[in-house]
Amino acid sequence: MELQKYFEEGNGVLICPLEEGKAPMYSHNADKPFKSASVIKTFVLAYYLAVGGDLEREIELPRKALIGTSIMTELTLTKATVRELLIYMMSFSDNSATNALFADAGFDALNSFCKNVLGTDKTVIGRKMLDYKAAERGEDNIITLNDCLKAMRFVMAHPTGRDIMRRHKGVERIVRYIFDPEIEYYGKGGNIPEVYNDIAVLRRPGGEYMFTGVLSYKCDASKTRRLMGLTGLAALGAERPII
């Protein structure tokens, strides 16, 4: 599969066995920093898996904290357990839930976890979701594909992490050409203006777990979606839609 023809300076691609110590199949700009969009939520999930504690602990948030792209906003939910917030954040990409978890954990603790536990080199959690004024000030959420691989390894090592991650519903990106319901898929996509991202873990029929991710900035979205779909096929060793 000729994925390389889709490689641009404005995108990054990584397809790699999830197991540590194995060489990637494809690696392009895997250590380049990109704006994260909602992919940063994977790192928040990893943090809560690491600190443990009571996932049934309730968190309250005022109505003014309810923002767009949120089932909590749609249903006017101002109280939820940590577990519920994590599921809302990962499955629906709920921004109100994410900001509640940001406030609960604190940026200092989240960034310390990423650096000292995950061992990420360039990931920064610098602003709440949809806080574009902070982004204009240079306070942004930044990731690399190599850092995403580390986060996904951590999440996939926890049964609760796998359970929450598998609830994500994105079907237009990495699993674009995969229609077999038996294929295990754990993923998180995200997009904001000029940013279109997706990361996932797919399980090959033989049992091997594969990480695949595409990050992009100022790239054509339709071309990026096609690239994402092709990375999903490549990770599974296929060149045609999987049905």
C-alpha cells in the first residue's frame, strides 16, 4: 500500500504494533508536535486510570460550565460520576465533561503525569476545551503521534480503559473502510478549525494489537479522511474494505 503519496509536511502518520519494542510499519512526522483537538482526551483518561480512586465519585459543575458539543449541555446535567464523565468525554467527545475533569485533576497534575508517568516528550495540556482565546495566547493542547502511542499503550493495559475506549463511535476516519463488526476498535478522533485528527488501536485477526494515528494541520479534510481509512487497512494488513 502506497501511503507515502499522502504524506505532507502538514500531517503525521504512525502505524506500529502496540507492543513495545517493535518497529513501526509507517512513521512520518511521528515526533512532530500538532494541535491535539479532542485526541488530548485520551491522555485525561490515562490519568484517571493511573490515579485510581473511586470512579463512582460525583463531580458537580455549575450550569455556566456547560458548553457546546456536549450531551451534558443538551440534557442539562450538572452532576455526574467520574466514570460517567470519562465515558461522555470519550464516546461523545463531550467538552463539558472534559472541562469538569480538567478542573477536578488540574493542569499541573495532568502535565506531570504525562511527563513523568507516560514519559511523553512534547505533550502539553494548556487550555480547556473550546477556549480559543487561550489558544490565541499560546496556551494550547499539543501532542505527537509517538506520545499518543504511549498514552494508548497505557489505556489499553487497563480493562476499564479498554471498556471506555471501545465506546467511541467515530466511523468516518481510521475505520472508514472496515465494516466487519468482529474487528476490535478502540479510538479517539478530534477536529477544530484547520485540525483533523484520529488515533486508534485495532486488533488483527491473529490477535496482535496495532496502533494507528493520523494528525494534520491545514490539510484537505477529504484527503485526510482517505489517508486515515488507508492507515486502518494497512494496520490490519488489508488493501480492500474489510467486510
